[in-house]
Amino acid sequence: MVGSIGCYLLLVLLSHDRVKRMMVALLKDPPAKEDCPICFLPMTVRFICCISLPPATIISVPINDFAIANTELVNEDMEVYYSCCGKSICEGCVHSFAMSGNNGKCPFCNSDVNNKTHEDVLEQIMKRVAANDATSMNMLAGYYYHGKLGLLRDQAKAEELYARAAELGSSQAHYLLADVYCQRGDWKKTKFHLEAAAMAGHEVARNQPW
């Protein structure tokens, strides 16, 4: 009996060691994030993260022109979500598209985005959410969390949507859930979601002092 318990404990310890080694490997070399569908470069979460791109790359892509023109946005989000096609586009491509005389249009599908009501935007996002689009879930969750686009503030609904997006592998959803739990003082869940976001390649989460 004692021998069986000892073998069981040894197996548990070995399994934990494998998990630890797997987590270390993931943190050193996280899986690739979704690329911008226009320039095909990794989507940077914050403006400051653009400096992680190779020098030979950054000087030849739209994000460089945007960076030079908008240095005050060092800690701002660097992707723009478009409900028309459900795509997130990097700010560099958005900036380049606007500079070519296409203000008020989606850089990906060329739809007019200026004349849409809140109801139009919500209807498009709801369709994407129904299709299990994690990015759209994050956007809708944010609108519920802050009570935007005519929605009543509903934190429980927002958390439910973030959780669904996280289950689909969204690093941003994990990061936002970490922020929610951090505000509540739930450090265990905060750490869990920060680690999950970091292992999924979220630049800001990877630099958090856990």
C-alpha cells in the first residue's frame, strides 16, 4: 500500500515537472499571434511593442510611418476592429489607408464605416459572436463592461464573453480577464490569466511582474 502511494506521488511530481518545463518553453517561445490581414506582420498589442519588430522590417512597412506621426500614442492599442468584416487591422495599415484618401472606409473590405448607427454595429458584431469569433466577443464584452453603444453596463455578461473568447484561445481575452480579477483583488485568477495570455504571445502580459 505504501509502495503504491509512493509511486503515485512520484508520478504526480513528474507530471508537475513536465507541466513546468512546458510552461517555461512556451514563455520563451510563445505561439505566433494573429497577423494583420493586410501587411501580414504580427499584431502588436501596444505601440511600444512595435520596436520588437526587426529593424529591416519596421522601416519598410506602414506601421513605421504611423509610429513617426504618432509618437504620443506610445501606450495605446495598436489595432482597430471593424465590425463590417470582423477584422482587426494594425494601426499602421489603417494610417496608410487613410493617407491614400480612404477616410471613413474599412481598409480590408472597403465598406463605409462612417454612416453606421450603433444598432448596425451591434448587429454585425452579434453575427460574428454567433459564429464564435473571439475578437468580436472581446469587443462586445468591452461594450457591456463599459456600457457603450447603447448597451446597459453588465459586468457579468462581459466576463462571460471574455471567458468564451479565452476558451477559443484569445490572448487578449485572458489579459482582460486578468485585469478584471486584479481589480477585485483575486490574485490567484489574475496570475492564471496573465500566464495564459503570456503563453499565447500577449506582449504586455509577458512583461508583467507576476
